[in-house]
Amino acid sequence: MLLASATTLALVLAAAGCRSSEVFDGPDPLGGPPSLSPDVITLEAVIAAEASLIRAYQTAIGGASRAAAQRAELTTLLTQHQQHQAQLYARLVIPAGYAGRLGGRSGLGGRGASGGTASPQARGVPGSRPTGPAQLRAAERESAANLVRQLATAEPSLAQLFASIAACHATHVAALGG
């Protein structure tokens, strides 16, 4: 009801030649949702990159030729990526006007390139080579490097989280034989 009243008032003021932003201190109700902050955009990209790594690990674990010990090791690394993704989602705050935009937390706005996107092979793209330790190592290296690049522009607490995840990705490279 309050929103309807504000919208009605804004329409009346607009008809009188007065912009609603001249009357209200908050965001313009007719101006649409506000822009996402750079930290939110960066966080979305990092979440998308982490989702890409998760898919790569799931593809690798599903490989028929994996020994039980190798599957267990990959499953441990996959679990760590899932924990990273949960930590990143905990930091993500999306304004109300964007609620439907994320579509269920699996793919985020197509901005993964700046946050550590894995190669098509590492992402398990149909028709690509099977995902193995070499592809996972390359994806982990690339993701760690991309996260480190994000440190300079992220707010301190977000930079700390990115640094922690990048360090973990670097240890995954070593665990995968690199």
C-alpha cells in the first residue's frame, strides 16, 4: 500500500513536471533498480568461477577410469570448493530488484571471466576432452591467479576471503601433482 502511494505520488509529480528524485531522498521508484556495486559484480564472477571448478571436479569424479583412491582425493577437493562457494554466497547481497536474476545459484550473469573461469575442458563442456588431473591443475592455477588479481580492488574483508581461496587453489595444484 505504501509503495502504491509512493508510486501514485511520483506519477502526480511527474505529470506536474517535477521529478520524483527532487521530492524523495531515496532511490527513484520509477527509475528501476539501482546498479550493482563493483564488489557484488566481482563476487558474482568469483562464484561463477567456483561453480565452474565444481562442475569440472564432478565431471572428473564421474570418469569411469578413476581409481577409488583418486576419486576420494578429488571428492575431498570438490568438498573444499563447495565450502568456498558457500562462503562466497554468504557474502553476496543482491538488491531486491535483482532477486530473480541469479536463477538458482548455478549460473551468475555470465561474468565468470574476470573471477577465475576454468577452460572449457575443465568445465566439462560436452564434446570436450575428459577432465583429468592436468586440466584440473590448469583450472586451479588460472583461478588462483585470477583471484589474486582481484585483491587490489576488493574491499579488505572480501580480499581476505579471495586470498584464502586462492591459497587453497594453489594447494590443490600441488595435490593434483603439479
